[in-house]
Amino acid sequence: MTSIPDCDVLVVGAGNAAFAAALAAREHGAKVIMLECSPEAEAGGNSRFTAGAIRVVYDGVEDLKSFMPDLSEEELANTDFGSYTEDQFFDDMGRVTDYRTDPDLCELLVRNSRSTLLWMRAKGIRFTPIYGRQAFKVNGKFKFWGGLTVEAWGGGPGLIEAWTTAANSAGIEIRYDTRALELLHEDGTVLGARVRNGGKTTTIIARSTVLASGGFEANGEWRSRYLGPGWDLAKVRGSRYNVGDGIRMALDIGASAAGNWSGCHAVGWDRNAPEFGDLAVGDAFQKHSYPFGIMINARGERFVDEGADFRNYTYAKYGRVILEQPGNFAYQVFDAKVLRLLRDEYRIKQVTKAVSDTLEGLLQQLDGVDAGRALTHIRAYNAAVQTGTPFNPNVKDGRGTNGLTVLKSNWANTIDTPPFHAYGVTCGVTFTFGGLRIDTGARVLNTDYRPIPGLYAAGELVGGLFYFNYPGGTGLMSGSVFGKIAGEHAARESQET
């Protein structure tokens, strides 16, 4: 194939990882075209649906000020930001993935997190402390917990808006409503892609191609095939366009699959949320304050340790547990003592909620729940709470339960003070963990574990980083780190051909 290239680097996708790749390639002198299969009004992939939280190494407040120079003197005086070291990040990645995370990719993620965030800041991406979700006020001072302190200004929508502005300023062409159908290749080298726009099929010739088009979470057939029976019934938290096209195209030309193909990031999501994400609501269908209450299923029973760890380290796996319950749903139950701690997502208009001044009245409102058994189980739970241990939402306080079949390890509070609230949840799948095998240069490897010339990958469609679970905020950081690496290496390769 001897056609003149349309660009140096073709980026498939237009989310966080794709923009990082595009800007990095452009910074190294490459002409870049980005493909976004959605219309512009829905562009941004899953990144646009996120809250914008991003996990990053920082040694103290001076590091944070380099990311967030807008921090006010009042914020600095009234906040204990603590630190989050490389060792802590490594420990979290190992612990939550049962130490299956690819060590080389994990090391790149952790060691490049701080420098990548500074690079993003230089590109015009603004950050702010994630007060509303990751800090509680104790003795007049906010304290952050769980290793997650930073979010993109304006959340996911703000992040995509800032990336788009940066790309436009850099002269990067973004083609919306343009779906990549297959990779063009010759003698094992990728030479671009065949694409569809407006019902017409054309080709884009490129010296290097970066796949950053998301996982297969919006593909119900693939979810059922790889995650297992019942996963076709899960709600999709984000983009309806993430159906695994990038993964499929690469596998079709001999790429190697990697990672936890039966695993995914799945959370507690409003029971009556729509099939796919709603940009008007964004991330607010999630319900993540469960550590301060209890969850009961249709049988009226608790089924999981709500206080096993900070929310950051359990929320991405508890969606699977909820999906496994009868009817694929549960209710989160709280009393008046903890209502002040519930995140803003519990106060949206589109919420499945029951309120009562009595437990009996509350449980009678819970559609599909055995109210009598639920009352018995809640009373048994209340009797088991170790009320002599002080409650502290900022640390794993050890305030647990005794003698229950399903124990609660931390933040156990009796459910005895009206008004009582309950929120219906089901499983919301965020992104899938299985994907393409890459090396430390973000080059896609073939089934002989050799790099496929001209092909790179970043973001959700990379396999090997996450298994079973996920530390909150790591997805955006991973997309940024490996997007930047992919873009840099793709630009260099394009200059060598």
C-alpha cells in the first residue's frame, strides 16, 4: 500500500486517553487526526461521564499546589491534605488486584502519575481538591482519606472540554460521527484504518495508529460472553459507544489479548437508571456512601461487609456482588445519624428512594424485599454493633460487629434513629478489565508477544493493569499516563518511516 499518508498519527477515540495521546504526538511534531464514533454532542467516551477523580502521587501540599495553583489560603489553612506516596500507590494497586497487576505497567502508572498531571496542567487542564467526595470535616478541619485528593475542574465534562480546547488550539483534527471499522495492514504493519462517516466508507492512511476507544462495557453480548451469565442485565454507567471496536480490530489482525477478561469495574447504581449513561445526570446515579449504612437484598439479608475498606477500594467490585443478588438489586439503608455524610448523588431528583419515621414503614416501601425478614436482620445487626468504639469516617475506625454471619469491619452504626432512608441500587458497569497486551512503550503486541509495527493502545482497552477490583481514580490516571506514552512513541515511529 503506497498511498500518501493522511496524517502521521491516527488516534481512534476522543476520551481522556485519546486526547493525551493526540496532544503528546502533536507536541512531538506529528500531524494528528482523531476519530470519534459518537456525534459531537455525546463525545468524550466514558471520561465525560466520570466525576473526574484522578489518583496521583504527591508528597505534600507543595506538590498539590503545583497541580492546583488556585488553592486559596483559606483552603490550605482549613485542610489536612496529607500525602500519597509511590509506595502507597504500589501497595493499593497490589492489594486490590490480588497482586496480579502487571508489574511493569503498574510501575509506569505510579512513577509517571505526578509528571503526567503536571504535563496535563501545562496543556490547560485544571484540577481542584475533591472535597465533596473525599473529605470530611473533623474538629473544624477537612481531612482527605483513601489516597484520592484531586479531580479535574468541572468533573468529566470539564475534563473533556479542556482537552478539546487544547486539541483545537494545537491544530488537531477531530472527526465526529466517524467510526473505525478495521485496521489497514500490510506485511504485519498497521497503515491506518477503514472508517465510516455519513454512511460512506473511506480509508485514512497513517504512519502510526493509537487505539484509545474504550472497553466493551456497552456491548451486552460481549459482557455475557466474557463476564458471565447475567451481565447482559447490568446497567451501563457511561457511553453507549464503547462496544469493544478497538479491541476487536486489533485482535482481528493478530494482537494478543491480556488481562482479566471476566472482570470489570462495576458499582452500585440507581436501580431505575436508564440502560446507558445520561449526560444530564452524569455520575450521580452512583450510590457510594454504603460504608456508613447497610445493604440488604430481596431476602431482607445483609450480604456484604459494607465497611471492609474505604469506599475507594471496594466500590468497583461491589457492583458484581449486587448483580449476584436475587433480582439483581439491593437497598442501602441509613438512619438520621449519618444522613449528613451522604454524598450529593443521594439528593438528585432521579433517585429510587424511600423515607419513613419507622423501620417497619420504611421496609414496607421497598419493592421486592421481604420486609419481615429485613426487620429481623436489622435488629440482629443493631444488637451486634460495637457501640463502645468511637465512629470516625476519616479512618478505618474498627467500629464493627460481633457474632453475625456477615460481619461489618468498620463504620458500623445502629439503624435506630428516624428518619430512615433507603436507596434502591443495581449493578452499573463502568469499564471492562480485559483488553490488548502492550509493552512499556504502549506498543500493541501480537500473539508471538512481538510489537505490531505502527500500532499503540491506551486507556480502557489495555489489559493487565486491573484484576477483580480497582483503586478509585486510577482509570483516568492510567489513560493519561499511557495515552501520553503512546502518543510520544507513535510520533517518533511516524518520523522514522
